[in-house]
Amino acid sequence: MRTRRATAAVSAVLLLAACSSEVQGVASPGAGAAPPSTTTPESAPPPSEEPGEPGSGASEKSGPAMPGSTEDPAGAPRVTGFTFQSDGSSARLVVNLSSSGVPEWTATYSEATGPDGRPVDIAGDAFLRVRVRSGAGSEGQGSSRSSVSFGPVAEARTLGASGGYEEVLIGVRGGEQPFTVEAITDPGRLVIDLSPAG
């Protein structure tokens, strides 16, 4: 009986490993994606809301700026790309930054619009907006997109900068899904985990 249970457990682990996939998206040339670490920051009070920021709700998450081990040059925090991992039912999206620290950030479900309020063409049934305080100006900020073939994340897009924030929009399949966000330094990144409710 123990052998049968052990065999079933090993089979489940192997099946999960075989069903995992990783997709990388890059917002600017030459940016590498750093793997997530297991460092967990202490929780802190959320930053104050900016005008035009998506409304507060039960699903909103936010965090304060966290310095890295080296001082970042002025204007350094920029979104450089994404890394996706999915096992089909849950997903991890890592928003990579150009800094060693992590600037102030928010994440909440919202409409599929850009920083200017215009509709954005993105796959998904619900849209998770990640805003990162940035030194990026609105000039020269393009958009990039990455599509995912299975799992809760359908697509992610960088939307450029507005009002001192860079924005990433994540298209989620099946409506709003519970999510967590972890800020990690050295290099700076936000690790977003989505998993189905229940």
C-alpha cells in the first residue's frame, strides 16, 4: 500500500514538472530576466494613492520602496521585461526591473486601458494592473507584449509611463483570480503568483 502511494506521489510530481512551461518577454533590448529568490520582505504600509490610480478594493496590493544593496542611479527603476512560469492551473509572472532596489508599487484589477485611459488590445477576461514608481518619462516609452498558451495568464503588456509610474497590464483567463505580490531586491523584481480560487 505504501509503495502504491509513493508511486502515485512521484507520478504527480513528474506530471507537474512535465506540464510546466516558462515564457520570457522583454520590454527593452539587452535586459536579462533574473530568477526569483526566496527572500521575503517584511510587510509595510501601502503608499498613498496618486490621482488617476485604479480604485482601492479588496484585491489591491501595494508596497513601499525597498533599497537594494547598491544605490541606484536617478531614474534607474524601469521595467525591463517579464518571466512567466505556469503549471496550467497556477502561474508566476516576474516583472524584472533595471534597479537593485524595488520602487513603490501597486497591483489591482482594473479595466483594460492604458495610462492615457484609452482601451488596450490584450487577451484575457480580467486585467491585473501593476504600477511601479519609475524615473521613466513618458517620452520614448514603448509597449511590448508576451502571450502565454495555457494557464491563468493569457498575456502581459508593458504600457509605458505616465505620472511617474510605469504600468504593466496582465490579461487573466477565467475572470479575477486571487494573487500575491512579493518584492525582491538585488536585482529588483516583483513576483506575482496567481492561482484559481477554491
